[in-house]
Amino acid sequence: MSAESLRGTQSVVGQMGWVFTRPSLTVLEVAWRWIFGAPLLAVCWVQARHILAALPTSSAGLDSLDLANPWLSSLKLAAAWDMYRPHMVGVLQWLAPVAAVAWVVLSALGRNLVIMRMEPRTRFRPLALMVLQAVWLAVLGLTGWAWFRCVGWAAATHIGTGAEPDLVGYSIWIIFFSLGFFTLWALVSWAVAIAPMLVLLEGCGPGAAITRSLRLGKPFTSKLVEINLVMGIVKLALLVVAMVFSSVLIPFSDEIGAGALHLEWVVVSLFYFIASDYFHVVRLKSLLEFWRVFRAPLRH
């Protein structure tokens, strides 16, 4: 089977084995992501403690939730959200820009180093990658904002009408919008995902890389879309597996205690994040191999 006719899903298995035999790539990916994520989580934890100190859960009614009555609990959660929202918005006004800048810088450096380890002929161009990572973050933010607005519309038209709430209709719309935007992101994000590769492998600027990413041709583009969809499905599967593993010890909580449950959740969380980072590297390797098939011959 020729490389051009090889499906993206078939090539992923081979790339998984290649990356698995080179653990330094995954370690590097984990390192730069956790250099960003660990401080961010620490700041969020400190700010959450400050907010809870100023507005305890008891004053927001969160200590009296009745899980047997989900409708009543949802109303209490909505009331609590209205109380906590001003505090959270005040924190996000300064935390979100700082986190965005930190992500752009660290992700550009980390992505550049990982690709250089995969392809030693590439150069170190962090500034160009910072521009592209900012574009990627903007596209992701726009997609998330559109999803949030659609969910708000579903809530306003099925729950907040003053009449009897239509929970079934609301749930259907939530599932439709969530799956729809997940698929949309997989279909459109390939352009900003391959652009850093083009900057490093073809020596062009950020603007030219985005332009070229939109003119790759149907065979290459179809492989990129397929890889994006496969990696998205893998992420969902990892999330489901993590949720299942997190609930294994819950039936035995009275015998083993809360400490064992917390340890289990920590271990499962570490497994999920490391596995997710590993598949990020697999995705990069797949993009690189398809570039070699469809673009490298044109560069000579």
C-alpha cells in the first residue's frame, strides 16, 4: 500500500509504536505542559480558597444539595453561581490574560523543542511559533465562546421561559451542540495545527504558514482532518477510561477510607494527563510523516 493511499487511522498505530520507543519525546511534552499547568492550578487553588473564605459554601446553599432531587439541586446551583460569579469574574479579568500569555510562550518553546527532537534539521524559531500558538488559542477561544452561547440559548428557550422546564429538550440540545462543536473543532483546527510544522520545516513566516496550510491539497488535507478526528476520539476514550477507573473504589469507600479514594483519583489523573500528552506527540509525529509524503518532495 502506497503512503498516499494509507489512511490516517492506519498510520497512527505505527506512530504510536515509534513514539513509545522514544520516551524522551513524551517526557519533554509532559515537562513543558506541566511547567504551565502546575503553577496555574496552584494559583486557581489559592484564589478559590480566597473566594470560599469570603463566601462559604454554606452561605451559598451548597451544603444542602439534595441529590435525590436534581431539579431542586440545579436551582440551588444556579443561585450559588449568581453569588460566586462576580468573584470569579474579578479573578479571571487578570488571570486569563496572564495564563494566555504564559501558554503562548511555553507552548511555542515546548512545541519547537519536541519537533526538533523528531526532525533534527528543523530550526529553533520560538517567536514565529508564539504567533501561531496565539492564533490557535484565539480559534479555540472563539469555538468555546460559540458553544457557550449556544448552550445559553438552549437554557433560555427550554428552562428559563417561566413555564415548565423542558429538561429532555435541553439535554438533547446540549448533546447536539457539544458533539457538533467537538466535530467542528476537529474539522477546522488542522489548519492552525499544521502551520507550526510548515514554519519549521519549510522556513516560512507565520502568515505564509497559515496561507499554505489552507492550500495543501485535498489528499493532505483529508489526512489532517482524519488525524484530528481520531485524536479527538482517543481523548474522549481516555476521559471515559479515567472516569471508570476513578469510580472503582467508591463501593469500598467505607472499608478503605477517604485517603485511598483521594490517592486513586490522583493516580488516575496523572495517568490521564500523561497519556493525553503522549497522544499529542503521536499526533505531531503523524503530521510530520504526512508532510514528508505530500510536501517534502515539492521542496526539492
